[in-house]
Amino acid sequence: MTDYICCYFGSDWSITARGFSSARQAEKHGLYMMPMAGCFGFAVIHENPDYERGWQLRLERSVLPRTAHIKRDDLCNYNITN
């Protein structure tokens, strides 16, 4: 089973929202959160539960600046920095 994640971020914070069954649902959540004060954008991530197989950024469904960097920590939380 695969999981889609929406990670939205601001200047010094990022929030990882999990449990979406499709990239479109994760994108809709990100678009819903965009008007929140301080939100700079969001990333839609396709994650495989097998940690070894990793994750994939769905750039066509994300709103990110060109300078954004995405990292996943050991607890499978994502951090986006500008």
C-alpha cells in the first residue's frame, strides 16, 4: 500500500499531513491550506511504507519555490526549507 502526504511550510516550520489515498486529495489539502497566514507552499509526496524504497516528490501537484529543499528525518517527518 502507498501513502500520499501533503507537507506545507512557512519560514521556520513545516507540517506533515498524512493519510491521503491519491495525489489529487493531497494537492486539494495543500491548496486549502495556502491562504493560511505564513504558508509559503506545499509538497505532495508519494511514500512507500517500505522504508528502503523511500519517497518521491510529486512536483506536478506541488507548489514550491525553486530554492526549496525537502528532507525526511528518521521518524518519517518531512522538513521543507527555503
